[in-house]
Amino acid sequence: NMSPNIAPKIFGDLSLGNDDDSARFLNFGVGSDFYVGNIGRTNPYITADVGYGITRTAEEESQDGVAAGLGGGVRLASRNVSWDLNLHYTLLLNENDGSNPSVLGLRGGVNF
């Protein structure tokens, strides 16, 4: 079945940096996963979301506003759970300390 499958979501995300150039990024929002097909128990998808983000730089400069995200991943289904792996990019649309904070992350999850 190659017809798109849409899965809406509500989420919360927290990203912490590990050096002096990094910002902390907290994000809450809504979005959807768009499944583009399946190969046995493997389901690739594209994900998009929008939310409210709050950032703070290492220099303690804070900014909040609309955050937008885009990514792609794969869900591997088993009998009782599914495993999720995706690459996701989030951008705060307001500037903080002269630039727009963003996060690129590899996510893993278990869905019951």
C-alpha cells in the first residue's frame, strides 16, 4: 500500500548543548508523520511540526517564539511495540543573540 498515511502528534522536546557555543532549546507543539509506504514491517515517513520554542544561550540570552521542524525516519514494527528512528531539524523563527537557534538531532523511540 503506497497511499500516504497520516499520524498526528503532540510533543515536547528538550535539547541540551555540551560546549560554550551551544544553546538550550525547549519546544512544545503539534505535527504529523506522513508515512510514504511500507516494506514488510518497515515504515518510512516524513515528519513536520510547529510549536512554541524557548532558547537560552551559554551567555544566558533568552528568546522564545514560533519553532518549525522537519525530518524523516523509519518505524520498525514488531508484535507489541514499534521502534522509531528519525533525523529531525528544528528552527526558532525569532533571533537570539543575532541568529536563529536551531537543533539537528537523531532521535530514537519505543512506541507502545
